[in-house]
Amino acid sequence: MAAHSRPASSLPIVDLEDLDLDALRTVTHEIGFFHLTGHGIDQRLTDELIATARTFFALPEAEKLTIENTHSPQFRGYTRVGGERTQGYVDWREQLDIGPERVAVDQVDPDRPWEVLHGPNLWPERVPQLRGLALEWMAQAQDAGLRLIRGWASSLGAPADFFDAAFADPDPLLKIARYPGHDGSVTGQGVGSHKDVGALTLLYPEATSTGFQVDIGTPDGGPAWLGVDPIPGHFLVNIGELLEVATGGYLRATVHRVLPPAAGTDRVSLPFFLNPGYDAELPTVPLPPELAAAAVGVGSDQHGGTLHARYGLNALKSRLRAHPNVTERYHRDLLDLPVLKG
Ligand SMILES: O=C(O)CCC(=O)C(=O)O
Ligand SMILES: [Fe+2]
């Protein structure tokens, strides 16, 4: 446990229907996390997706492993409990990773190694309704995310469409995650502390779920974990490293983690990562002087490495680290690429 732990309390609420740009900018500068309402994502669809995800996770392990990500050079499909790493330590969750349905690239351009991430999803035959539900839900989440992106651009004094070109053909990622209850004997890590690597994350946690924590930091730079309880019907939103880079650190990509739920319970969540296309680079926002004065500069990733403005590099670096089994099987050659070492 971190030295500083605080009881669960609420983050500010942002209403996307009636967006207060000053409030949006301030909360993203100061905390980097908020609850979102007015998002327009159909609650019945969300509930149905969660229920269908639970049907999938309840399948026999052997059935789920028919779509294990070890069958996907694009890191799509199912990750078994214990199959993922954050900061080198094992995470205690199982998940399905879903991206845009694309054709795999035959001849990857060595200057654009992230092309290895383009490809098809792996869908469970036994739960055929998952595909349509997940893709429809992702489309709705993407609409909400793009409205937020325009809000941030406007709130920083740039034209609302400042980032639009980078999101013309985006590469979002939906993780459907389940954290099994755990008695702490193997690990205390549901998912370890990290910043998200894309532009922004819309997270839907089930209303009763516990264990999500945000590092709001102590004045002397130490960790201070704030437990965040879900508000029914709301999403939790945070920005990722790309928006931190694009604003010289004015907007904050904040470290967060999930603790395993108590033994005998579990937690299902839908983190949706809205990202530009892999090839795209987010343009740097020319901040007005009063905001530029408060920009702290860009931090490093959780390994002390460089944050990249080009999403493909950030994404590939994080996928290679998080899923060593897929990396080992298909992408050993990429580990030697100088651009991915930093
Ligand atoms: O499942 C959650 O609640 C959060 C997961 C998360 O932070 C992530 O996958 O990046
Ligand atoms: Fe995250």
C-alpha cells in the first residue's frame, strides 16, 4: 500500500450536453480525471454489453482460449488472467481487446512498425451477439470522445477542429475487462499503476464496483491514491499521454490503477481508449501565454521512457510490453528497433 491512502471520494462531474469549457480545462489541468454525464451513450446498450461480456467470461476457459491473443499478431482477442504485465508485474484480470476491423498488412513498412497492429478482431463463436453490441457501443463512445476532444481544443484557445485531422481515421481500442476477486496471496495488482498511452479514455465501471484509484499526488511529489467510486450512468474520463504531449504538459495524463476486488466477488469494466490513427501525430497546441506559463512540461512513461506524439509508436511500445507472450511469438524483431527502446 502507498504511504498516503485516502478514503473514496468524488471527482468533479463534467456535463457534455452543457459543456463548461473553463471547468473542463481546469479539471484536466489540475487532476486529469472526472466523471462524465450527458455523454449520449445508450445506457441500455451499455448494460447489454456488460451482461454479454459476463456471458463470455463465464464460458469454460478452453472455449475462451480458442480466441486467445496468442493467435493474433495484432494483440486482439482474449487475454487470460495473469497473461498481462504492467510495469513488469502481473495483472490480475482477463480481457478481450477489440479494435477497428481492418485487413492485416502483409508487408510492414520498416519506418512504420505500428502497421503490425492493423488487423481483424477475434470474436467468440459461442457469444455471437458480442460483435454487434461491442462495435455499436464503440461507435457511440467514439462520438462522445470526439466531442470532448473538440471541447479541449476550444478550451485551450485553439479552433474546435484543431485535432480533427488526426482523428479522421482513428484507431480506438475497447478492452472488456474482468477482475476476479483475489485474496492478495499472489498479487495486489488488478492492473498496476500506469498512464494511458492514447488521447483519452472513457471508462465505464459497473455501478457497484470498487478498487479504482487515481494518484492525485502529494505536494512533495509522492503518490496519494484517491479511491474513486462510480456514479451510476456516468463514465470516468482521463486523458492519455498524447494530449499531455500536445499541450506541453498543461493537460495532465494522470497515473491510476485498479486493486483486485475481494475474494468471492469480481469487477467488469469497459475502458474505451480513443486514439488518433496510428500514423497520426497530434499537433502541438499554441497555448495562450497565461496557460503556457502553467504548462509543466512533458513527463516520462512508467518506465522512464519517452512519450511519443505519434500514436503508433506509443501504442506499439505499450502492446509489446504488456503482452510478452504475443511479442515473443510474433514480434521479437521489433524489440531491437531503436525507436521503441526509449
Ligand atoms: O478497468 C478499469 O477500471 C481500468 C483499466 C485501465 O486503467 C486500463 O486498462 O488502462
Ligand atoms: Fe488505464
